[in-house]
Amino acid sequence: MSNIGSFDERVRTFDWSIAERELEYTAGSGINIGWYCADRICAKGGAQKLALLWENAQGEEKRFTYDDVRVYSNAVGAFLRRLGVERGDRVCLFMDKVPELYIGAVGVLKIGAIAQPLFSAFGDESLHVRLENAGTSVIVTQRKHASKVRKILDRLPQLRHVVIVDHDGARALKEREVAFRMEAERVETLDLCPTTAESPSLLHYTSGTTGMPKGVQHVHYSLVSQYLTAKWVLDLTEKDIYWCTADPGWVTGTSYGIIAPWSLGVTQVVLDAGFSAEAWYRLIEKYRVTVWYSAPTAIRSLMKAGDELVKQFDLSSLRHLISVGEPLNAEAVVWSERVFGLAFHDSYWQTETGSIVISNYPGLPIKAGSMGKPFPGVTAGLLDVQTFEPITAPGVVGVIALRPDWPAMMRGYWQNEATYQAKFKNGWYMPGDRARLDREGYFWFVGRDDDVINTAGHLVSPFEVESALLEHPAVAESAVVSKPDPINMEVVKAFVALKPGFSPSDELELDIMNFIRKKLSPLAMPQAIEYVASLPKTRSGKIMRRLLHAKEWGEDLGDTSTIEND
Ligand code: WT7
């Protein structure tokens, strides 16, 4: 029997107080995610239970019990306090998937500071805009990433300390740098910051169509959503060995890679390494993984590696598979059912929603290709693309709309009230996606409602890439759109007009690609560059991205005069 039991019964009788009771939280009292992820589990007899089974590409292994997470997160919290970090300060976590990232986040939350995780593959420019926007005062990183921080230090006067977690102390530290070894001392006690439901917890940056990335502000009360969705959608129980393949630089890796599993006292596995089908299957076999939360690009990559490889491993421990981040194509669901004997359950949500809002559930029939139904307690519908009136007829495309009343919903964009308000209409929150509903209330994803590129489950803003391209000496102007890709669903493509004196060449193409990879990230790097003499523009001079996009996707443009008059 699954945790959720009967889906329909849960919908009928739903109340968030179900989770509050289990968490022994009463409205108005204190709530601190950091404490829930370690100290509470220890207090309930779980101190010696394994919280984290970690390994990296070099085959190094580490194991942490819940008591280890408790004392080392205390150590992180105490150290940051000694550096002067106070409640509400932004502390950026800029690391690979090392234990310090996971346990560090718990420590930051315990002292009431705001954890700002950033993907470690980000280049100096991506890093700079996010640290500057957040007014971050401390960044915690590894030696291998410190050079990117050094490059932008001059432009970040508010960044007081650069904490390096793997510095041996032998070599000299550079400006503002300080060495910290998490496991040097077991810190038994730490004064917990008395955070309450609406105290800020995490600040996750996400990309939009226009403007720079936005900081999505979450609060400690989000725990209530993350806990219950993990129980009912991921079906996590105390016996599980859970593997969330997402990086905590992105929201899946924090909501369901730190907060959800640890607040439930579950043992989780982390692989700090790049993708390899063989390494993934070996990990599942070795640790006897039971619940696996992954993403469509990874599943498509596994499909590509072939069925024969699957047969070389004993994957019989697996019992529940869930996916998130991009459309999960029907073929991937059918394939997983064939090779693992288990269908991947698609789930839909985003950085702003903080927790799963639409999903497939254990026990509820899966319609391959559909995202499933709203989580009990989440009201979801579709609105007309033009009038924003609710759509009830099945099969009609509309924008997804959610009543913003579940605990993990964002509380705002960091210092950007106008953009936040623009996401709401008539009391609905619009995540920026289009879908269809069928007669049984299942949602079918259609596409984004904006120009944001979703490559391998990661959002890339065309605006951010275009801005960075303009800094390349050869680029006069550019337009960035998505291009279809069999594995990553979409990849970045740039149309580039060169400055006088530069001519198209393969070397220049590579140079531009590397320029973006280093400045922004490997994800944002254009996989294709097309040289053009000029870019199509509206009469008012706006570049017509939509025209280029339609060409890439072989879509009919219809009446282009409306585009030109934009
Ligand atoms: C955007 C959110 C929280 C998940 C990690 C990404 C797209 C997400 C699905 C899905 C089709 C999906 C949407 C969404 N997306 N899940 N199951 N099917 N599209 O979080 O970076 O904030 O991206 O990813 O477009 O708005 P994110």
C-alpha cells in the first residue's frame, strides 16, 4: 500500500494540517527547516541512521548519519556566525555535489540566514549577476571554483567572505578568503535561530524571458508542502534508499534533495559526478536504491545507452520512479516500464512553486505523456491565453493557473515586486506554461508561454545569452532561440551578425561558444551558431525571435504582419 492510498479520497478530505500534525507544528510557533532535517530526526531515535551515502567520480566514499548531519551543520552555523553572518543575510553555496553543500545548507538555515545555492558550473558572469542582485555577504565554495569568485571580487563590495571548504591551509589564502573544514569538529550544540513560518529560507535564481535572473524567495513554512508531497508523490518511507539525481544548485536538488528526504528521516544517495549510464546503474545496484527521482533528459540518455546495459545490473531494488523538469515523452514512460518493470511518474512544478503541484501518483493510472493531476490541496486550472477566463472544455489549450495558497509557493522575487505581481491574474498564479486538460482532469503539457529555453531540464534566458554575446569582440548583434534536440529536448542556438572586419569561420564559432560557456555556463553555450548579415526586426527595431524560433521548429508562422507590428 502506498502512502497516499486512494487519491480521490485524499482530494476529498485534504487539509495541510495533515502535514502540520505529523511535523508537530502548530500555527504561530517556531519552524526551522534546518532543525527538522537533522535534530528532530535524532531526537526521535534516528541519530545513528544513515542520512547520506555519498560518492564521487574518483570512487571516494563518505557516509553521514543523522547525528553527523546534526553536529556538522552546527559547525557550519557556528562558523558562519563567527564570521558575522546574521539572520536574513544571504549565504551563497557554490559547490559541486559535495557533502558540505547538503549539510552546509542545513547549517545556514539553522542560523536563520538565507541559503542561496548556485550551480557550480556557472561562469563568472552568471555568478556575478546573482551575487550582486542578492547582496550576498558570504559565499561558500571549493578551491576549484574560487578562481571564478576572485575574478568578480572587485565588483562585489558587499561580499565579505569567501569560505573555502577544501583548503588545506598550507597555501596562502587570497583576499577575503577563509578556510573551513566541516568535519574538523563535532559541534554538539548551536543556538537555533527562532525562525517562524514566514521567515525567509532559500533564494533560488531562475531565468525569465526579459531582464536578468530573478531571485525566488521561499520561507521555512515551505517544509509543510515539501514533506507531504515527498510522502504522497515520491512515496518515501523510512525504509527507502532514495536517489534524487538533481543538483542542489537547482530547486529540485534542495526541495527534494535536502529538505524532503531529511525531514522524513530517509537515507539518501548522492553521486557527485557527471552523467554516465553505467555509473548510474552501478549506483542503484550498489546501494539498493528503492525510490529514484530523475529527469527526462537523463532518461532519454539512458534509453540511448540501450537495453543490453540495463540487463548487466541487478536493479531489482527499485520500486518507484518519478521524473521532473521537462516534458516526459510517452516513449520514455513505455521504455522504463519495459526495462525496469516500472513506469516513470511525471511530476510538474517549478522554482517558484517550491514543491510539486501537478503529478502522477502511486495507484492512479498513468496516461503516458500526461503530467497527471493537481496535488490534493492544490487548485489548478487553465485560463484562456487572451482573456484569462477559465477554460473548462477538454482539449483546449490554455495557460496553466494555480491558486497560490499551498505552503511552498514563493513569497516574492527578490527586490522585484513588479515582475512578481505580473505573474498573477484574478487571484491565479501563472507559472508561464501552456497545457490541455482531458475529460478525466489530467493535464497535458503543450509548451512554455514565453521564449525561455528549457535545455536538459534547465531554464536558460535568451536575453542573458544575447547580452553576453554582445560582449564578444566580433558580435554586432544576436538573437537566441531554442533548437530541437533528441536528448536535451531543446538546445541554445544563436543567430549572430558580425562587426565589420570579422568574417565567419569555424574558429570564430568555437571561440564564441567557449566565450559563453566560460562566462555563463555549459548549458547556456550555443550548440549552433548561424551567421547572418542582419537579424529580422519589427518596424520598431525589436528583434523577431519568434520568426527565428518558428523556422528552427519548422512551424507555420501564419500572418507575419502581426509579428512585425509588435
Ligand atoms: C519549468 C520550471 C522544479 C522542476 C525543475 C525545474 C518546465 C517542469 C515539467 C514537466 C513539462 C516541465 C516548465 C516549468 N517543467 N516540469 N513535468 N513537464 N515541463 O524548475 O527551472 O523552475 O523550471 O520547467 O516549463 O515552468 P525550473
